Amino acid sequence: MSLPVIVFFLVYLGMALGRVPGLALDRTGIALLGIIFLIGTETMTLAQAASAVDSATIAILFALVIISAQFEQSGFYD
């Protein structure tokens, strides 16, 4: 198996667990650790990693987080 495939499965295993036992990493940290590892081992360049990010999806998710936070502050969820 190639290195990117191994990293892919380890990242998804970590995301399925929600945390890495013994480490203070949540799902976001696990994903970041995976990409940092791939860039650090020169399996993927920084330009390739940047081009893999869909900015429209990130913008929509950011907007939904803001809306959800505003709903929580207003007491909507209570």
C-alpha cells in the first residue's frame, strides 16, 4: 500500500473514533496532522494541498457555523 492510502485510512479511523486515545487531538487536529504529514514527507506539495480545498464549501460551512452560534446565543435551541 502507498503512503497516502495508509494516511487516508489512519485519518478516517481517527475521525471515526473522534479522538486519538492518549493525545489531545480531535477530528480537526487529526485531519491537520494527516495533511502536515503528507506535506512533510513530500508526498504532496503545498500547492496540491491548497488546490484540493473547495473554497465555496469552506465558505458555506463557515456561514453555517456563524448562524448556528447566533441561534445558540439567542436561546433558539433551548
